[in-house]
Amino acid sequence: MALNAPVNHDKLDDTKSVLIFQIRELYGRVAYTHKVHEKCADIYHRNFRRIKIAQIILSALITGSFLLAVLGDGKTGTIVGAAISTLLLGINVYLKDYDLGELSQKHINIAARLWTIRESYLSLLTDLTTENISYDDARRKRDDIQEQLSSIYYNAPRTIDKAYKLAQKALKIDAEMTFSGEEINNLLPEALRIHGEEE
């Protein structure tokens, strides 16, 4: 069967159809979660860079205020320097408890592993649709992928609401990925699309 030829899923038996629909749904969920972790990584990386820039600026201001204290208005320079030092201390304490660079990297790693799972589901869909795998082997492979996915989720850092909103925009408005049947069809090769599926 050519990969660019659409499949008439009306001809598939019920067992195969149910299995394909389930794997399509699993594919959609993983694609969404993958995008959320990518957005989390982007958010933490962006915030990490901003804080590092802020630290550099505050350090420069502290140096300037203490130079002012030594060379000019001692009282004003000391007060300004102490205030900025306190602010910088607060930022440093925050970064000690929340390593944004490390959090960003963890989300990048999880997203990379989820990408592998997503592609495994896609390969399984391809094998099922082209009848290159038996139902029993497909179920075993599905269960193996589920075990891998469970391990990934268990070790994944928590995601944040802002990442969900950005992922939702990316998937639904920007059409990067989606859950609806037609939108999932747009993500899949023609041979794996289900035509006439209700929205």
C-alpha cells in the first residue's frame, strides 16, 4: 500500500479500527504534552536570561553607588547601595531555590523523550495501517510504549499554566498540533488519515 494513498477505514474490521483510534488518541495526547514541555523550557530559559541580565545590571549599580559613597555623597550612596544589594540578595536566594537553567534543561530532556514516544506511536500507526504488524504485536508494542511513557511522566518536572496556554495557542490557533480528528489528520501522512471523521 502506498503511503500517499488514503486508507478506507470503513473496510477495516472493528478490532483494528478500535486499536487505531486508541493509538491516534495517544499520539494526540503525547504531541500536546511534548509541546507543553517545550514551552516550559522556553519560559524558564527566557526568565533565566532576564534574571542573569538583571544581576549584571544590579551589580554594576551597586559598584556605582559605593563609588558615590566613597567619592561623593556618602549617605545617599550607602542607602542606594544597601537597597540594591538587598534586591540582588533576594534574586540570588530565589535562584538558589529555583535553578531556572536546570529546570529549562529538564523540560528540554523530557520533550526530547516525548518526541521519541510520539514518533513511536506514529510508526505503530503506520505499521497497523499498512498491515505490517499483527494485532497482538501491535498491542504488545503499544503496552511497551505506555510503560516507557509512564516512566517519562514519573520523572518529568511539573509544568506551569503559562506553558499550557502557550501550547494551546501553538496547537490550536497556530495549528502546530491539535486534538481534533481533522487537525490530527493534517499531522499524519495521507495513508494514516481517516476521511469523513466527525469533528
